[in-house]
Amino acid sequence: METPRFCKVGDRPVKAVLEDDGFGVYAFDWKTGYFILDLSYLEKIYFGRMDDVEILTEKEFNAYVDKLKKEKGFD
């Protein structure tokens, strides 16, 4: 599987990364503004229908996350 992968699933930022301790899929938590491990997105971002998944570059992803955090008051 291609990593890292940066996506929007609907409006939620989701990223898949390979780290020192293994592979993880992390979704933006609307309550805290942090990314939390959520493997329920694994199938959707790699094998699901792409009509509700938008693949982003890392730069696009980070800009979108920054925008969300400002809008939600997490900055």
C-alpha cells in the first residue's frame, strides 16, 4: 500500500502513514483538532469507492487541516 496517503473523506482529513512503530490510519477528531488512530478508514481510502475520497498532496492536506483548525478554534 502506498504511504503516506493524505485524503479527505467527505470533509474529514485522514492520513495513512508508516512510522517507526508500524502502519497507522489517522482521522481528524472534530472535538480536539488532533489526529486519532482510526483503522476504520483503511479500507475506504485504499479499496473503497473514490466518489467520497479525495486524494491530496501533503501540502494540500496540511493547508486544509490548518484551515479547519482555524475555523474550529483549535489554533
